[in-house]
Amino acid sequence: MHKAREEGEEWVGHCHDDCEISTEDLLELIKATKTAPSNTYVVLSHHPTNPAYCAQVYILVNTKKYWDAGGHDVNFTLYWGDVDFELRQKELGNRQFAVVTPSVYHEGSATLNRNTELHKAKHHLYFNADKAYLKLKHPLHAHLY
């Protein structure tokens, strides 16, 4: 995101390493950046029948809106940073814009599932620590998590 800001890129793409999308659907995401409402901070993929495939696995982020919200909070280790970022975007009046992408596939937690029990325990601790930080940072939204 720093490089995108420096080079004047309006949108930046991001995807998980355990997902797939067709070229046609990816092009639909890109096309949506031109037609989405002006308060759109992220264009994201949306599978029509499997919501688990829609956990921001393929997204295009508006660079200006990203920095207007202060970017991602680096105090989050691995988890809940996306929720914090969304809450801050909503406070600015910005919204997500979903595009139906039937080809999107997300294996889901592929890396975590291949980890040893020790690594899984470590991730569990990160999850709870980051969740506690989110609750402290956004006490009015504690009902969401």
C-alpha cells in the first residue's frame, strides 16, 4: 500500500494464497472499480452460494480510502485486523462493494490446517490476544465478536 500511494495507484489487489478465481471473474472485479459507488473502499469477490468463499479472498482496495482510514493497525498480530479496518472505514462513511464471482474457490485455513499442534496453539493465542485488543479498541462493537 505504501508503494501504491507513492506511485499514484488508485486500486491495489490482494488475495489469499489458498484460493482461485477465473480470469473472467477477476476482470469483473476490476471493472467494478469504475462503477462502484464513490464511498467504496474495497471491491470484493462474492460467491453466490458459498459465503465461506467470500472472506475477502480476492479484493481490490482503494488506495486513498485505505490511507484516509490510517491503513491497517500493525498492533494486530494475525487476526481481527480486517474487522478493525472495516469499522474504521464505516466510521468514515465508506462501504464494501461485492461482485458475484461464481468461480471463486477458497480452501480456507489451508496453512493453519497443515501446521503442527504447537503452531495451532500459538495461532489460537494470537487469535484471542488480537480479539481482546479489538474489544478494547472498539468497545461499542463488542457484540460483533
